[in-house]
Amino acid sequence: MSASTSPSSIALALAMKRLFGAPKQAPPTGPAPSLQDTSSRIDSRVTDLEKKIAKCDEDLRRYVAAKGGQQKQLALQCLKRKRMYEQQRDQILGTQFNVDSLAGAQEQAEINMMTVEAMKAGHQDLKERYSQMGGAMDIEQLMDNMADLNDEISDINEAISTSYAVPDGFDEASFAAEFSALEEEMKMESLAGISSTARPSYLPAEAEKPAAEPAAVPEAARG
């Protein structure tokens, strides 16, 4: 038998166990309670303390109404309990304030993380979209090509709208000069008292209209 398992060592271990007790088992570890659960539990505790304080108030009124030495002692004991409950309530409300503040900071941190992730995703999407458009040089080249195309379209429209029914040797400038000369001639004729409504010589003469026959006289009028 080894020295570690000798009867003396076993007896010593049993004596130590009786004296100090068995070593405590470590409690099983689990997920930590959330701040929201903690605040809700504090609310329940505060509600319970408020009920106890209200009960103390009822007892105090009853003890004060029933005069007597014993009733006075009961009222003092009740008042002490009320002060104790109020102190516990104030302390636990301070604890709840800290818990709620931390919960608010935690929620704000989560919102900030979501915002940063959304901004990163938006930045990447925007970067990809502009990369599909090409660089600034490509956009400038596109605008130049569009300007050239507009010029070409204008030239094509002008060419299509050109009239080819005018005889050879005539152009727009000659027509404009002739029109101006005609206007001057009409002004001179107007000043000279010549009517400008006379039929031009190069137009065929109008046929003379036959004279209108007299209307027939009714037979009754003849008699």
C-alpha cells in the first residue's frame, strides 16, 4: 500500500471533510442573462416592494388610529419596515437605471454596426455601378460621339428637306432678289395711281360673261 492511500491519510481526509465540509461543486455554466431579462426581473422586484410599502402605509394608519402603547410600538416597527423597503426600492431602481443605460448603449452599438454594414454594401454597389459605366474619359468620349451624331443627323435632315423641283439656274438668293424687286415695283405703281389689280399680260384673258336676260313678266301682270 502506498503512502498516499495509508489508513492514516484516509482518516485525516475524513477529519478534514467533517471539519470544513466537502468542496462545493461549481455551478453549471450557461448563457448569461440578457439586459432586457435583468431589467424585467428588476421591475418585478420593484413592484413587489411597492406593494409592501403600500401595505405598511395601511398598517400605519390602522395602528395610529388605534391608540395605545402597544399600537405605537407596532407603528414604529411598521415604519422601520417601510423605510427599509423604500431604501431597497431606491437602490434597486439605481441598479435598473445602470442596466437600462447599458442596454441602450448596446442597442445603439447594434444600430451602428448595421449602419456601417449597410454603408459598406452601398459603397461597394455604387463602386460596381460606376465601374460598369467606365471612367471619365469614356463618358467624355461618349458625349463627343453624341455631339457628332447630332451634327450628322442635322446634315441628313437638311439634305432630305432640300427641294429639287426648282428649275436649273435658280436658287434661293435669286428668288429673294426677284421678290424684293417686285415689291418695289408695286410700291411705285401705287404711288403713280396705277391699280395693281390689273391682270398680268402673261395670263390668258378671262372670257366675257354674257349679259343677263330680263326676267319674264307673269301673264297676270300683262293683262
